[in-house]
Amino acid sequence: MKIKLEELYKKKKIMYKYETNKFEQFDYKIVSPFKISYTIKLLENLKKIEIEIEINGSLLLNCDRCLEQFSYNMNINNIDIYELDEFDNEIDLDKETIENIILFLPSKYLCKDDCKGLCPNCGTNLNKDKCFCNQI
Ligand SMILES: [Zn+2]
Ligand SMILES: [Zn+2]
């Protein structure tokens, strides 16, 4: 989804909502479609824009401890300020959305806070099963 700057120059403020379950060049699997809402404002002297973004949706991630896939819910609220240069003629909302999603991903992916992970010895998923490695 792209917004023409020309339109923004005319209106000074654009609000835009859309829903998507597909982005180009996005490495993550989307579980529930992303609801995306934008408020784009032209700031003083026409050289800066403020982009207020709200993103809600969920992705499939792999847990860093037990390696199981889990669905991760994202509720992002963010405001970005951009300086426009003379070559800019549109704002790519998908690109902006992807950048925000990646920015707000956790540094560690955990299926749950107390994920027990895999046994380093036999590889059993300790969330689901017990192993006897520690009992010898
Ligand atoms: Zn896990
Ligand atoms: Zn074990």
C-alpha cells in the first residue's frame, strides 16, 4: 500500500486503515491478518511528516528454547517522524509496517515465560514429557 505525497500535500492529514495477511519480502508467517491503521500528518515547512501507526496481528515464531512454533500476538503503537527529501514522492506503508513489526519483535522468542525447553542430553521437550537424564 502506497500513499502519494501529492495527496498528503493537498490534505495535510491522511488517515488510512487496511488489513493484510501478506507482505512482500517478509520472513515470518502470519497467523491472523494484520489490522493496520495510519495517521499521516504533514508537519511545519512541508519537509517533515509524522506517521502514527497502529498494528495488530499475530505471527508464527519458533521458540528459542523448545523450538516449537507458537503464535505471537503483536499490538504496536508507534510514532515516527520522517524528513522528506526532494526525491520522495510516496510513502510505502507496507515497508513502514514491516519495519515496525521487526522493531517490536522480542529479542528472545519464548512460547511461554516459563518454557522448560529441551533436555540438552536427550532432546526431550520438557514442556510435554519427562526424561530421566537427571535422575541417574
Ligand atoms: Zn518453548
Ligand atoms: Zn533428557
